[in-house]
Amino acid sequence: MNPDLAAPAAPAPYQVAVVGLGKIGLPLAAQFAGRGARVIGCDLNPAVVTAVNAGACPIGEEPGLPERVAAAVAAGQLTATTATAAAVAASNVVVIIVPLLVDETHAIDFRAVDAATRDVAHGLRPGTLVLYETTLPVGTTRTRLGPLLAQGAGLVPGRDFALAFSPERVYSGRIFRDLATYPKIVGGVDAASTAAAVAFYRAVLDGAEVRPVRDAETAELVKLLETTYRDVNIALASEFARYAAGRGLPIAEAIAAANTQPYSHIHRPGIGVGGHCIPVYPYFLIHDDAAGDLTLPRAARQANDAMAGWALTRLSRALGGLAGQRILILGYSYREDVKEAAFSAAKPLIRELAASGATPLVVDPLFTPAELAASGAEVVALAALPPVDAVIVQAYHQAFAALDWASLAAQGARVVLDGRNALAPAPQARIRAAGLTYLGV
């Protein structure tokens, strides 16, 4: 790479284009702006751009984000635009964090990240550092996206501009804490690209370790390893739960006790694994595994996808069958207190309940009735729950903590299936005191 592209001395006068102002991109833009960079956020949605330019935050459920966006806009450090190429042309760093889409069969759809890459290429200038934080299959930065940038810009990665990958490693609801805590992994297409990326992140993060790895491919693999580990671990925990349930043993208590041994890190079992990450990224490895070496990730995906059906079998036994029963699902989100339904276990629960002759109902205060209408379930309001025969805790939002179990029982409910083992002993006791049968996973 051209020596002129070597890592700049910190602090550097970074002008950053953040491409994609979603649940990760907007917090990144606010973080960089808060550390002194001048940031232009790029998004295809004009409503998002208008909100950000007004100092408003179009993303909910992220502590600290509204305040940081407002402060950065007021200070003139953050603006937003739909004109990605122009923003890139005015920047010396580009961070791309748009979704790599997958369908319900986990087939990878590169159209969004390819389109963003082409837009970036149209404004790319020599000397720019281009960073991908979108989780990618191994080799994508170098062999797919680098050539797209080169074709559109007429520039060569590693010679005319720096190109690196750095996986996002944050969790919705605590992004700023994670950015300050978790090591930032970076790997470039050459050593100088890696050095430029390390210098940038050291300047714009709040003290987190910035750890370079050998190359972009290694950095891509890091994210796939950590998410696949969690998927395999959850599958193991869920199979432990199935074994324990068959013997009437308290799996939550057993796991807590097992994890007092420092080498045991058993995760929490549940009725499914949802979200854009854990149920998706193992397939980035599996699709690339022509040799068939990845037997555990394949088995884990099957085990986790089977949990919803297993849970409904338990519920059916407790109710004496599902046909004709009205079953209320608490939470359409894939996890508690986050408005995101990607690969949520609520979806197979609704499908399988309907196929069994039951009537599925859903309540989720994070979504509007219109947003829930396409779920296939009857949409109900938390303030006026109708009579049901059973309740499934699918995502235990804070709004459900005050649920009146005695009232549900008085209206005919008989069973509560805690699909996340989320209910503490006190609500479990209230459920049993109301005459309801409690089933954990």
C-alpha cells in the first residue's frame, strides 16, 4: 500500500461517512461525533435523515442515544443525508453498516450491501479508509466488496485506499456500554489498512482495546465464531432442558449450580433463537463448508429450531390437546424489550398453533396493532386481555411484569408456559397461587 495511506497520528481530523443509520449505525455515528469526528450519516430513508437533522432520534429502546444524537447535531458534529456518494467524497473514513439480508430459509441476499458499496464507490477518493462493520461471510470484504469498490471508483484497495473489516460486537439496549468495553477487532486487506483502522478506532472509542488480527478474513471469522458458539451453547442448554423435563428436574437450578464451576458457561435454554445474528450467522459458515467439517453448528440450528414444537407438545399434554384452545403469546419480539421480530420464535409458535387447530393470540406493546396484524395471530391489547386457555411467555418485556395472573385464571386460563425461564420465583408463586400450572423450559 502507498506509504501516504499509513495510519494517521492520533488525534486525527476525521471526517466520517456512516452508511446505514439503523440500530447500530446511528449509535456509531453518535459515538464518533462525540469523540470529535465530523460525521455525515447516510440513509436511504428520508424520514430517518429528516429526524436526525432535526436532532431527533428515530430509534427507540437504546439508552443514551436520543441525548447523544441531539448533542452531536447541536454541536454541528453530526448531519445526515440520502446522498451517500457526496458524503463519501467529503470524508476520509467510511463506515458501512447496512444489513446483509437473509430470507426465512437463510439464503443470503447481498443486494443491500452491494448497493451501498456501489454508492460508496461513486464518491470514493484516494487515501480514504473504508471499513465494513456488517457481519459478512469469510472472504467477502476482499473478494466481493473490494472489487465492487475498485470497479466503481477506479481505485485499487490497499494501494489507493485502505480497506478493512471490523465486526460490530454490541447488543441492542446497551450499545454504548459495549462500545466502551468489548475489544474492537480489526483486520485489513493489507498491513497498512489494518494500521489505519486501528488508529481510527483508537481515536473514536472510549478506551476499549483495539485488537488487530492478521487480515480481513480473520476478522470476519471472529464474528462468525462468537455468534455460532452462542447458538451451539443455547442448543446444548435446550437439550439439557428437554432431558431434565423428562425427569422432572429443575434445569434452571441445575445450570446455575453447574456454572459455579469456572469452566462451565452453560447458556439459558429457550423455545427458540431469534434476531438478525445468532440464528443467521452460523449459516454464513455452513454455506461455505463444502468439506462438511461443521457438524455441530448444523445440529445446533436443527435443535434450536425444534424447540418451539417441543414446547407446544408439552403445552398440549398439559391442556389435553391444542385443538380449540385459545393460546396467548406474550411478546412478538425475538427477545425482551427490543422491537425486532427477525426470526422470532413467536412466528413458528403461531404457525404450529394454528396448524394444531388452536387460536393463537399475540400481545406486544412495542408494536402497533397494524404492525402485528400480519403475524397470523389475533392481536389483543395488554390493558384488556380476553379469556384464554393458556399463556406462552415468548419475550418477557418489562410491561408484562405487572400482569394479573389471578385475573387470567378467573377468565379460564389453566397453564403458563415460560418459554424463556424468565419468570422469577415470586411471579411463579403468584401463578401457582392463582391455580395455574407453571411450565418452564
